[in-house]
Amino acid sequence: MDFVYIIEWFDKLDFKIDVIYQNYDKEKGESVYLLNDEPVYIETKNEVRPQNINIFEKSRSKNLPVLVASKYITPKSKKIFREKHINYIDSFGNAYIDLKNLKVYIEQGNAKPYNSEYSNIFTQSGGQILFHLLKNPELINETQRHLAHISDVSLGSVSKFLKGLFDEGYSVKWKNEQKYQLVNKEALLEKWIVILNEKILPAHKIGNFTFSKTNNENWKNQLMYPNVLWSGEPAAALVTEYLNPEKFSMFTRLPKSEIIKDLKLLPDPKGEISIYKPFWLENNTMDRLINYMNNQNAVHPLIIYAQLIYSGNSRNIETAQLIYDEHIKPNI
């Protein structure tokens, strides 16, 4: 079936490319094709987003170029593919192929995500609940009222979300114990990245600001307050010490007037600091104080990871992988 799709997508290009299936190594999971007699590995995926790209950068048995064939590839993913010299083709007739004797670059700007029908999971409210379940999967068996409280959503939203999880195969019920278990957590993590950046953050954005002084090198000390939590690049810098932030983001419950007065930040639509209201409720004040006292005044790694991956920046994605391995993978 992959071969049928691949041939169909190559046929959408404006010129003829001979595509011949050569072999498939089941043990290694490697498919080799010939493109105008040049051998390449071809890997298929329904949709490619920045967080998926690392799976194509694995070692293989032969030193051959790789081509990713996907129904939809996000613009940021295409940019990263080109930076990493990874070939791709999508179902809309867009392609980047840089082989020895075959050079193709077509971008028509016509690609659209393959949206599934309406889901009770992948909404803003659903994303706020999902945040807590990815942090602690055992919360799926908590009361709906508790989940509504910590997620800052309505009780009805929790009911729809939990039903959607079960109906769409993301949770199963153990009949003997009458308890639910979260499954397919890797897939939910991928969805979480999109929900956070495209639905939750825009809904909770206070605005953009800039530092009152042109020199922002002292940002760690200038804004190290218990009621301000860094996210994105600065949070990653605090947690990993691997990144020098260029774009800043943070969460706070301070009103805009106090952001200006106490934090000494200036409103600026094009400012480098994006500020958001928290979309969760802390169980107690110690949740923030522990991070503050450990000199890591940062949001949960799930938020940092999702922001870094969605940025499409190669350095950010490298840092996100460090955060994933240490702080997220143990729960997935």
C-alpha cells in the first residue's frame, strides 16, 4: 500500500521520475527504492511535524540517502528537512529531492493538514486536562471534579474528554479493577504539542513585552520571582544549561499593570517576551516554591518541550530531546 501512495505522489510532479521498488528488509524495517536508478531509503508517515523528525535520523545498514513520503508535512518540518538534507515528498505535489543526479524542489503552498472529524479530546479544554494526565497518568482515575479543578475547565468538559479518550482508543478499562489506564501516550504527546501551541497559548496570552533595558543578559536575575514561571527557551536554559534563549516566554497571574511596574517590562506587539496566564491550578503554593528554591523558576517540562519542538528551530529541538529523555520519557 505504501508503494501505491508513493507512486501516486510522484505522478503529481510536473515531470517524469522513474520510481522502482527494490527491496524491503523486514528485520531492519528498511525499504529501498530506485529514483531514476539512484537507490534511496523511503519512509512513510501520515503526517510529519517537527517532533517526528528525529525518528528519520537513525543509523541504517547502508549509506544511502533518505526520502520521507508523507500525506502532510508542516512548513516548519520541511524547513528542518532541507536544513538537514533529508529528502521529502508529500501528497500535494511538493517535494525536495537532492540526489547526485536528481534535483527537485517544488513548493506550491497548497498543503493542508489531514484533519480528523471533531474530537472531544483535541480541543483547548481537552488539552488542559491532557496536560495533567501526561504529567501523571494515574490521574485518569481521579474524580471528574478534581480534574476539572486542576485543569481550570468545566465539569462537562472533563466528562466529554474522558469519554473521547475511551472512544478513540487512548484509554482502556480493566474490568476486574474498574479502573482506566492511559494508552498510546506517545501519540497523545504529539497531539499535545499542537494543542498547546495552537489552542491553549493563544487563548491565555496576555501580550508581548520587551525588556526595559536593551541588554537582556541579566534576565535570570531580573525576573526570578516566585509568581513568574519561565517557559520555552529561557526555561530550557534554566533546566538544561544547554541553550542561550533568543525568544522569551513566561507564565504569570500578575495583572498587566504589575508586569509593567514590578517586572519592569514594556508592552510591545513585536517584543521578544510572550507572556501567558497559567492554564492550570497548583495543588499548593509549594509547587512554585520548590522550583524557585532550586533556581529553576520554570514551568513543567511538558510545556517547555512542546514549545521548543513547535518552534522548528534545530537547536531548540536538540534541547527538547534532552528534556524529553530526562523528564518526560519515564512517564510515557
